[in-house]
Amino acid sequence: MEKRLIPLFNRVLVEKIVPPSKINADILLREKSSKLNSGKVVDVGPGIHGKDGKLLHVAVKEGDTVLFPEYGGTEVKLDHKEYYLYRDDNILGKLHD
Amino acid sequence: MEKRLIPLFNRVLVEKIVPPSKINADILLREKSSKLNSGKVVDVGPGIHGKDGKLLHVAVKEGDTVLFPEYGGTEVKLDHKEYYLYRDDNILGKLHD
Amino acid sequence: MEKRLIPLFNRVLVEKIVPPSKINADILLREKSSKLNSGKVVDVGPGIHGKDGKLLHVAVKEGDTVLFPEYGGTEVKLDHKEYYLYRDDNILGKLHD
Amino acid sequence: MEKRLIPLFNRVLVEKIVPPSKINADILLREKSSKLNSGKVVDVGPGIHGKDGKLLHVAVKEGDTVLFPEYGGTEVKLDHKEYYLYRDDNILGKLHD
Amino acid sequence: MEKRLIPLFNRVLVEKIVPPSKINADILLREKSSKLNSGKVVDVGPGIHGKDGKLLHVAVKEGDTVLFPEYGGTEVKLDHKEYYLYRDDNILGKLHD
Amino acid sequence: MEKRLIPLFNRVLVEKIVPPSKINADILLREKSSKLNSGKVVDVGPGIHGKDGKLLHVAVKEGDTVLFPEYGGTEVKLDHKEYYLYRDDNILGKLHD
Amino acid sequence: MEKRLIPLFNRVLVEKIVPPSKINADILLREKSSKLNSGKVVDVGPGIHGKDGKLLHVAVKEGDTVLFPEYGGTEVKLDHKEYYLYRDDNILGKLHD
């Protein structure tokens, strides 16, 4: 039976895409600064309450390909697969081909 | 007579699940980063007031299995059982089989 | 004439319960982390104004038995008795038998 | 002509009560932690605006006997008398016999 | 032609009163803690917007004699006269004879 | 197929304009302080919710030429082109000829 | 063609007035503390949204002569002229003759 992790608040569960090195050079960043990673959104939390008390939904959805920094996330291994948990405001953007 | 601790504000009382090492490798995290723990929610506080003054109930409920980081909680021993107190926004997510 | 201290804002005056060592091992925490104390609420302040300006009453009341951390409080001696002043959001929870 | 200092915002002007050493041991704190002082409120500021914009009056009034920590205040000498200026949320509580 | 500085936001322009040393001992503080100064308010800014968006006027007005701490202000020399610029919430109180 | 990065929240994707050194001396800053860069806005995020809960759109739009500091951004390489991701409140201003 | 920089948010573009040393001694500050500068406002940003969500316009306008501290600004050279970018709440006041 597969284990599923449903993130809380505005967290996002992302499965890292480990691209072949060539494309890797495309997205990843120049050595000088920290590495960037791309990954597929697996699950999202319900969101958090904004300053006016209303619920702010998470800014990405399941299936989106996103760009996220090397630091600021929590690594989680579920059923031998490696995931990352990020707060949605630490995710940099959505990648489209 | 069993002792019961009812958490205050948005705290959550969690009883740690100490899985056999094999599953442990499944949820716990790779050595490089800090350990993650899973546990069963025993009791939750009433919640805290949001920025609009309304009461925000705790994001998990009694019986949920949750994933929480190694740090940021308070260990409490009640009747020889080990529990952890976490603020709900430090709990990473809910685990489902 | 007994001296009485009425706490201000969301402070709580707690009289420490110094349990016999056996029970002490029950509530107090394992050596690794900081000690937890339990005590009886003697008096509470009027509360503080929330983000919407409304008064938020203190989360515990006179007579409650509460669990509080070793640090974060102010020790006060009144008529040879030892008390602790805590802000209510630093009190971890209410203990029930 | 006596000099008078009217505090601004939520500040409170307190004249320290220097109790004879015996009572002093009653209120003052055990050596381990910092000293507590008691004093008489001489004057209070108009208060500060809360998060909803409404004016929050100071929590104590002239004539109250209050308990305040050793640190966090400003010492002021007026006409050879020693006073302390505290923000009202740093004053711990009101003392009653 | 005299130069005039109109403070911005909740700043207050104060001209320091350099009292003869005797009175000085009256207002200024005991050596142990930092010095306090007194001065005449020369000009005040329009104020700042509170948390509800409404304009909060400065808490003192031209001509008031005020007490201010040694630190936290900006010294300004205009036409050979020495002034201090303080945010109004750093000014301790108004002095009256 | 070109890769496209759509920024999240109030982030702005900027393509650095590497001016010939002469103009470079025009915009860039004197050695003493940190370098300033100019670039063309390629894409902008949806904005962030203000303190009243309303959505605040990003302050610049695609095609604007902007001035941004050397630090505070994230470098991203997409299809061999070098971009920078900045939060819009870190972008200093819009450049017009 | 002259280059123009339109500041963003509550930033203000100021052209430094380098007064002859005599006047300089008038405005600039005594050596003990940091230097103050005066300058002419060249351009201002649209402002920022206050805590109630309403737009707060910048506190100074083009043509004003202002006093600003040595630190806290960003130096920008445009067409061989030296300017400074400051957030308007770091500008100390308006100078009038």
C-alpha cells in the first residue's frame, strides 16, 4: 500500500526531476550561486489565512513543474521515492515548455 | 488514574510512532538532513486567533497520523509514555496509507 | 495581611507544585531536554487585545493545573511562597487526572 | 516649583518603594534570577493605538502599587527624587495587601 | 535668511536646553545609566498612519519641553544652532514646572 | 522548444542588459558601493495580497527596462540565456530614455 | 538623449547639493556623528500601500530640498550626474530658507 503525505498549511510536496546533465545545465544555475532544482508538484496543502483572515490557496497545483532553490525545503522519503516539502512562497516559478 | 494533558492555543500533543527500522527508512529522511518523525495525534488545543480576530482551529485532529521534524517540539512524559508538543504550523503533513 | 499580586495583560501567576520525585519523573521530562514544571494557577491578568482590537481573555483560569517550561517565566516570592509569572501563550497545557 | 514629568504613549512613571530589608526579601526575588522592584505609580501616559486604531489606555493608574523588573526601565531624577519610566506592558502586576 | 527644517513623518525637531549644572543634576540621570536630555520642541512632522490607516498626529507640539534619551536621535546643526531629530515614540515625556 | 519560467507571487524575471562599458559607466555605480544592473522585464508573477487582503499587482510589466541591485536576486539560466528573479520591491526603478 | 530613472514604491531620487564648505558647516553635522546631506528631489515613486490597503503617496515632491543621512541610500550615476535613491521614511525633513 502506497504511503501518501498531504502537506499542511501552504506547504507543497514536490518530486524532484533529475534531468540528464545536458538539460540540467539549462535550468540549473551557474556554479557561482546556489543550485536550483526543478520538480513535479505531487500534492499541496489547503493554504494559509491572509491578513484579512480569508484563506489564500496555494499558488501551484498538482502536476505543475516548478523551479525551487536548493535550500529552504525539507527532504522526505516515501516508499523509496525522494520528495521535498516547500512553503509555496519559497517556490520561484512554474516551468513551461 | 491516567494523567491527561490538554494542549493550549494551537499546540498538538503527538505520540511518537517508533516504526521498525525498515519502514523507518521509508519515512525518515536521508542522513544528510535532520530526522523526521511520524506519530499519532492524541489531543489538540482550541486554536489561535487569526489576523482578523476569528478563531483558527488546529489543522489536525485526534487520531491523525502526522509527520513532524526532529526539532521545534517539547518532549513530555505522561504515565511513562513519551509525547511531543508541537505548534500546528510546525507539523509538516498528514500521512495516509 | 497577605500580599496579593494581580498579573497584568496576559500574564498568569502560578504556584509551582513540587511533586514527590516519583511522580516528578512522570511529568518532568527526560534529562536530554529542558525540565517541565507543573503548578496551580493562582491569578490571571485581564488578557490582551487581539489583532482586531477585541480583548482576548487569558486561556487558563484560577485553580487550573498547568504544565509550563523551565524558562520564560519570572520568579516572584510573596509571603515566603514561590510563584511564577508566565505569559499565557508560554503555558503548554492543562493537566487533568 | 516642583518639576513634573508627564509620560508619553504607554509609559508609566513609578516611584520606587525601598522597603526595609525584611519585606524586601518578601517581594524581591531569589538571588538566582534578576531582582524585582515594587513602586507607586506617579503618572501615566495617554496610551497607544491598538491594531484596530483605537486608543488603548494604560493598564495601571496613579496610586497603584506595582511590581516591575530590574531591567527595561529608564531611571529619571526629578527634584532629587528617583523615578522609573516603564512601558506598561513591562510592568508585571499590581500589588495589593 | 534663517534655515528651517520641517521634520517628516513622526519626527520631532528639538533644541537642547543646556541647563546650568545644578538643575542639570535634577533632570539628568544618575551616572550609572545613560544621560537624559531636556529640550524645547521647535517643529514636528505630520505624523504617521496607524494600523487602521488613519493619520496619527505627533504626540508633542511646538513649544513643549520634553525629556529625551541620549541615544536614538540625529544631531542637526542649522544656522550654528544644535538640534536633535527624534521619532516621537522615542521621546519619554513632557516636562512641566 | 523554448523553456518559459512564470514567476510566482511578486517575483519579476529580468534579462540582464550587458551594456558596452562606456554606457555601463553611466548607469553603474561608482566603485565604492555595490554594482547596479539594468535589464529588460521578461515576465512577472500575479502579485501578492496586501494587508487588507486585496491582490497587489507587480509594480513593473513585461518590456520595462529596470534598474536592480547586484544582490538580492536569484540567477536562472534558461535555454542558455541568463535571467534574474527579483521580488518587485527590490527593483529600484524604471529606466526611460 | 537623457536617461531618466523613475523610482518604484516609496523611493525618492535625490540629486545631492554639494554646498560650499561654509554652508556645508551649517547643515552638516558635527564630526562626532555621521554626516548629513542635503539635496533636491528629482523624482518620486507612486508610494506604498498602508496597513489598510490604501495607497500612501510619497511624503516629498519634485523640487523639494531635503535632508538625508549619509547611510541607507543607493548611489546611482545617470548621464554623469550623481543621484541617491532613498525610501521616503529615511528622509529626515524638508529644508526651507
